Amino acid sequence: MQGSLNDILPEPISPENETVILELLKRKMAVSLELAVDLLRAMEQRFGAEAREVLHEMTVKQDFETNGEMKKPEEDLRSFCAMIDRVAAGSHRWERVVDDPDRIGYCFTRCMYAEILRELEEPELGLVICARDGPWVKSFNSGLGFHRTKTLMEGNDACDHVFYVER
């Protein structure tokens, strides 16, 4: 199972120190997400249910910083997934379940966003965050695709992410 901070740190830390650091990270994420939840609820009170729809539309249409010069999709697939392995360390736990030249699949069993947003009774906001995954991979290379059938945000036991080269 991947996702330990030791996967990305130059020097290993003890399990106890990793626990302390991850608890601090989770508290900081919770403060930010609580503000987002409060803001969304205030917008809904003022503007109605359409506020949530606008947030979702904005999220999936968001312009991501591109990867610079796009390479062959097969090369960028590897680069993109290596980036996921770095940026998700600590806040997520996962296993790479498919590792083919044109397809990489993950099984995520922990997501701090899902944990926190369930605690805040706002998993729907988490689904808005999840909706960014497809556009994010497309911004990295338009020849890449993304597929998922279940999420932790929806209460499932895992998220199944598959990144692939489009044919």
C-alpha cells in the first residue's frame, strides 16, 4: 500500500512522527474545508440550490496549468501518475492495481477529503472535488483519459481510478 510520507521524503521518519504530521495536515485541511462548506451553505441560503450547480460547473470547467510541452500520451501517462504518487502521499492511501504501458489503475482506500467532508456532513462537496479528476488529466495531456466507477465520497470502500491513453 502506498501513501506514506516516507514515499516522498528524502529521509525516513518514524511512524509516530508521521501520525503527528498527518493529524496536523488533517486539522489544517478541515479548517479550510469547513470554511468552504460554510460558504457553500450561505450561498445556497441566499441563491438557492443553483449555487451548488454553479460550483460544480465551475469545477469541471476550471483551467488547470498545463504540463508544458505535451509528450506522447504514453510518456505523459507515466509522468502524470508519478505526480499523483507524490501529491497524494500522506493524505491518501492506495495500491496501483493496473500498470500497463497505456493504462494505470489505482484503488484508493483512504482520502482525507472524504473523511473530513463526511465529518462535516457534506460529502456532496467532496464529489465536486472529485469531478476535477477528469479535467485535470486532460489538461496534462489531451490524449489521456480517466474513468472511475465508485468513490469513497459516495460511501464506497474505495475509489477506482483508471488513467489511460485514449485510442
